[in-house]
Amino acid sequence: MSYALSGPLQRAIFAVLSEDGALAALVGDAIFDAAPAGDVPPLYVRLGEEDVADASDGSGGGAFHRIGITIVSNAPGYAKAKDVAGAISDVLHDAELVLSRGRLISLRFERASAKFISAAQVRQIDMRFRARVQDG
């Protein structure tokens, strides 16, 4: 197993989300690798946590990546955040991403949870996708 494909996978996910017209119509360029500082957009997407497990087999090194993507909205209600989550799911589920190293075997939606964060007065949807990558 290797963690070497984590960076290429994240860059490919960021690129495909940033280039999607339907998602851009909802959030513009408010797609981040870290929570934005200063003036926070009213609706944004943040690439999040990742858990990785070995998936090496006879054909070579590989890994399963559980990738978190978070949508944050200060709008009343969840409608806008859910529209964004749907657009992200449309883009990523079964996507055929090209990685700068290795290759993506599969990328699938795994789960999501929606919650109200009272301290920040925002609604947040945490999505998780599962990717299988192979090196070489």
C-alpha cells in the first residue's frame, strides 16, 4: 500500500468539481481545500477528511480512499446545500478521473449527513465518497 496517490486523487477531484458548469452555477468558484479565511462565502464546498486503507493485490499496489466533502450554507433551510450536494454527487459518482499518477478504478458515493451547526449558524452537509486507486 502507498499513500502516494492521495495527492493526485485530491487534485483530480478538485479539478473536476471546479470545472463543472452545474456546480459553478450554484457556488461559483467557492470550492476550497481548506475552510476559507476572512469573509466566508454564504455557500461553499470544502474538500475534507480522508481515510485510506490498503487495497493491494496481485496486480500491484492500491488503496481505498474514503474522501470527505463538506457543503456549508448560511441560508435558512437546507435546499441550497442539498442542491450543491446533488451536483457534487452527479459529478463524482462513477467519475472517470485522470490522475497524474496511478489510476482510478472506481469512485462511488457512500453516505451523507446534514446538520445545523448552531455555534456558527450554518447548515452543513458532510458527504463521503469511496475511491479505489491503483498505482502503476
